[in-house]
Amino acid sequence: MSEKNSERLSSQLMKSGMGVEVGLSPVLLGLLGLWIDSKTDTTPLFFLLFFCLGVIGVGCQVYYRYQHEMKQHEEGQDGL
């Protein structure tokens, strides 16, 4: 496998892993919130709080990763 193909494969694997992260982060934080709610009898306070924090965190990560990749692309680099 050539070096360019290896870099492309690595980039694609990182992007697919990011998709899993985008999907799982809010869900896992929401489940943590549900568990805390069940222990403190505050349903749905912590569920909503943690789920929203997960969505906001993922949104920030996607935004900043996109900005970083566009900056590299403008500089003529195709890596991550």
C-alpha cells in the first residue's frame, strides 16, 4: 500500500470514528443523567442537562475540526 493510500485510509477511519462519537456521546451522557436522576429522584433534570451538554460538546468538536481541516486545505495540506 502506498503512503498516499495509507494516509487516505487513516483519514477515512478517523472520520468514521467521529461519526460514532457524534452519535454515542449525547446518548451516553443522557444515560448517565438518567442514572443520576434515578438516584436523586429529579427526573428529567440531569437527563436533559447531560444530553444537551453532549450535543453542544459534539457540535463544538465538529465545528472546530471543520475549521482546522479547512485551514489546512487552504494552506495546501490534505492531512488532518
